[in-house]
Amino acid sequence: MATIIYQKNKCIGCHACVEWAPDRWRISRKDGKSILMGSQLKKKVYVAAINDREVLQNLRAAEKCPLKAIKVCA
């Protein structure tokens, strides 16, 4: 099982994560930034455990994030 680590404070709302992994990411209507679905806030970062079938999509989302706010750890 892998983990996504997301630094929301770096997010500029470009929607790349939503395009590459729509099952895990949404855009907030409140601030226009991404929301990592199923995550918990831990020490100013959002963390979510993902299953093996989600890893590739989220690796692509992390790669496309212009500010590198997303990290996927195996």
C-alpha cells in the first residue's frame, strides 16, 4: 500500500491532479485549491493511504503538479 502526501499550502489550483486522478482529487469551491479525498491532516500536510490500482494515476498527478505539492511514497 502506498501513501500520498499533499502540501495544500503550495497548491495553485491548476487542476492537474484532478485530470490525472479524478477518483482521489477534487477542487474546493471555497478556495479553488485541490482536496485530497480520504485524507487526514497531519503536521500541516494531508496524508492518504491508497491501494495499488491508484498508484500510477497519482504518480502522474504528482509529476504534473507544477509546484510539486504532491508526493507518492510506496
